[in-house]
Amino acid sequence: MSSSTGQTRRQIALVVHDFSPGFGQGRYCVELARRLAPLHDIHIYANHFGVPCEPSWTYQRIPAWRRSALLTILTFLAQSSRRIQPWRFDLVHAQGLTCWRADVITAHVCNAARVEKDALRSPRERLFDTLAGQLEMEFYRRNLNAHWIAVSQQTARELETSHLPAHPVEVIYHGVDTDQFRPAIESAHKRALRENLGLPTNRWLWLFVGEASKGLLPTMQALKKFPQATLLVISRSSATDWLAKADNLGVLSQVLWPGPQASMAAFYQAADVFVYPSRYDAFGMVVAEAMSAGLPVIVNQGIGAAEWVQHGENGLRGDFSQSTALLAALQQLAALPDRGVHLGENARLTARGHTWQRCAEAMLKVYEQTWKPLTP
């Protein structure tokens, strides 16, 4: 079977827990599938599908017991090994621990490294990291000759240190939709957005997006020094627990917590600064979105997306896991508002060099190196 360009249409299996733009790995697969479908037939194996099936896609549901993250991984692995027949495809592309046999693996995290680097995770989270790290060792041992892809240079180094791949790990960054995530047109536009979203129009608005364990505590600690600031938190974490911490810190009146949002673009446009002092993140897609939206970003140097940030040029990058360092960075932006505007403009330029189209083109080159031979 040939595509409109005359090349042979290949059969590609994408394997991911959630094929949905609401999850990092899921969004990665959705964006790849949309850009690869004109050229190849995409067979998507997932437990959950968050978008309607499109032409040249085929959906295959993998059952999984989703009582916990570890049970999800274990049961999904068991079922995918029964249901995915690798010989049916020209290439099987797994998103981390999703199937025992793959030709291409994208590592969205290295659990073995996270155990060592993020000591502030809860005991339950650290137990998961430890057990998932052991499972990860076996997974990569079985796939030594697969083409390994990391979503950052940091993750590539972690994989090479922890799992000793047979070949160098290739880095292909996540992309970002620079049309969807774009700056507010002008101050009047930002004010209108805030009114529509029910946000204060006359406050310095900080934005934090993601799991609360990824730096929310030092962000709230710094907030007390800025009575003119409001912190907007978009997170799936327990609002009750973290709002109690905000109350203990004396900043509860400065924190807004509207809960998870299906669409984030307007929130980025409404904000003045993006704060993400996470100790560890293999990448951090929210940072890419904030940069694309033209926000000055404050990011910890221990995350993958910090590789996009040149300190003082297109954002602020450093050891911001402690509130004192974060406080100093925020004081810079508070004292020099034009500096934040300049950083945001340069952040937008950086993001425009990392589109999903570019990500898909890099992935296609990997596929072309990895195809199984065509049968006559």
C-alpha cells in the first residue's frame, strides 16, 4: 500500500496508557499520530482514548486495573504482551513501560534516577519509584537493542547511567503547539481574559501548573513576601491538603485553585509569570507551553525543559527548590517589569523552534532507521 507521496505505507503500533491530550505521554502520541497518519497507518494500543478516532488510525483497547499507578503498569504490561503481536507491524513504538517487546521506546521518565534526585516525594511516591525502577531495569534489559529515545539530555544521561543501553540514546524533545499557546495580544486582551476567567485584574498573577509536589511549597513560601501577588494553581493534586498548607503559611487569601482545566491556553495568556521550581522532571511540557505563551519562566535547573532556558536571556534558571533563591528571582521580576517582558518574548522565540511538526519529523527519521524489512 502506498501513500499519496508514492512511498510504502507502513504499519505502526503506538503503545501508551492514555491516548489523550490531557496527559503528557498521551499528548505526545496524539500529536505524533496526527502528523504521521498521512504517511502511515497508525494502530493505537491504549487503556483510555481521549480523542475521536481519525482516518488512518485504529484503536485497540488494552484492559488495565487502575487502582494505582503501579497496578496500572503491571496489568497493562500483562495485557499488552498478550494482545500486541509485533510481527503484524513494521514497528512497535512503546511509551516507557507499556509493552515487553518494542522497536522504539520513548522514555518520558527514568524512575531509577527519580528515586535518587527527588527526596521530597512522599513515602508512597518513593515506594512507587523504587518498585517501578526495578521493573524498568528488567524492561530495558529485554529491549537492549531497541532504539531508545529520551525527551531531554538529562533523561538520556540517566538512562545511559542506569540501564547501559547497547546504543547511544537519542534525544527528541517534546514539541509545543505555538498556535494554541500564544501570548495575549495586548494588556486590554489580558484584562478581558482575566475577567472572563474570574481572575483578579489588578494583581501580579503567578501561574503554577502540575503536581503540587513539583515545587508548589517553595512557591507558596515566597508568596508571603509579595502582598501584591496572587498565585493561580492548576493541579490534579489535593486542593484540601495544599490549601491547608497555604493557610498555615498565611497566604491562603493569595491562592486561587480552580482545579484541573481541559483547556489551558487562556490561563497562560492571563498570567504574568510562570513558576515551576520542581526538583525533578524528565521534561516538563507545561514549561514549553508557558514559554510558547510568552511568559517569563522560573524553572529549576534539575528538569529537562530547563535545557531550553538560557538564564537571563529567555527565562530564569537555577536552583530554585529553596524558597530563598526563588524569592530572589521573583524580586528581580517585580523590580524590573520590562525584564519579564523581554524574557517572555525570547521564550516565545525559543518555543517556536520546537514545534510538534519538528518532533514528528525527527521521529520519522528514527522509524526509517528501524523499520523491519518489507516482505516480498
